[in-house]
Amino acid sequence: MYMVVLVIIGLSISIIFGSISQQIMEEKGYGKVGFWSGFQHGIFGIAQANAMPDLKERDNQLALIKALGPTHRDNELLTNGGWRCSKCGAVNAGYVGTCGCGTTKYESEHPQPVVQNVQTTNPAGNISEEKKMDNEYEKIKILKEYKNLLDDGVLTAEEYEQKKKAIMNL
């Protein structure tokens, strides 16, 4: 008889702790969870429920951020050292090195020259294929390298002129 009374008292206390734990979790926005934590762990289950972050408060903060709009967030990030991705346009914090699209901060701040697509024709005048032509900057860079080879005596003047005509499409 004595053991039955102790079991009933123990179950009653566990049910009370479980109910308190569940009530705390419901108030924080977790729904009807937490009963078994309080039931099994007693006061420690209640402590765990109190330590959980408040989901309702977080939802209110997210709603406020959405109400302010992305421009407010973007302006704040940009004024505090953030950067805008040149590929997708997303604004990233200054400590972020790579955008979600894969573009690095360095690539956004130092864009590469644009390669132009030019259609060429064969001698009959028909469009034969699409060739990639380097931009003027690349042509000048290559010409300088050939000029250095000419100055070093590796190329003759005739060879240099041939390379120059080929590069400049003369």
C-alpha cells in the first residue's frame, strides 16, 4: 500500500512538471510540445523550456524586417562596409567573402573585361561560325608581349609585323 501511494505521488508530480513545461513551450510558440520533457526530467525539463528561444518574438522581428523592405537592409549593409554582387545584385555584409550565387567579393569589385561575340564570314560571304574576339585591351597586351620578344631578338621585324597584322585583323 505504501508503494502504491509513492507511485501515485511520483506520477502526480511528474504530470505537474510536464504540464508546466508544456505551458511554457506553448507560450513561446512551440505548440503542444514539452510535456514529456517536464514529465521525465522534472525541474530540469522546466529549466530547458525556459531556456528555449521565444519563437513569437523572432517572428515579430522577421515581420519587422520584411515590413522595412530589402532596401533598408541593403542600405544599412552598404553603409557599414557591405558589397553588392556584380552577378546577381544581392547585397552582402562586409565580412562575407562569397555571395550565395558563387561570385566572390574580389570578382565583384574587380570585374573582368567583357568578351564580345562577333560573327565572321567566309570568302563566299556566308556566315560560317561565331568566333570569340578578344577586346582591345587583350590585343594591346599581346602586342606588347610580341614587341618585347622583338626587342629581345627572339622575333625578327618581319615576324613581328606578321603577328601584328594577324592580331589587328589587317
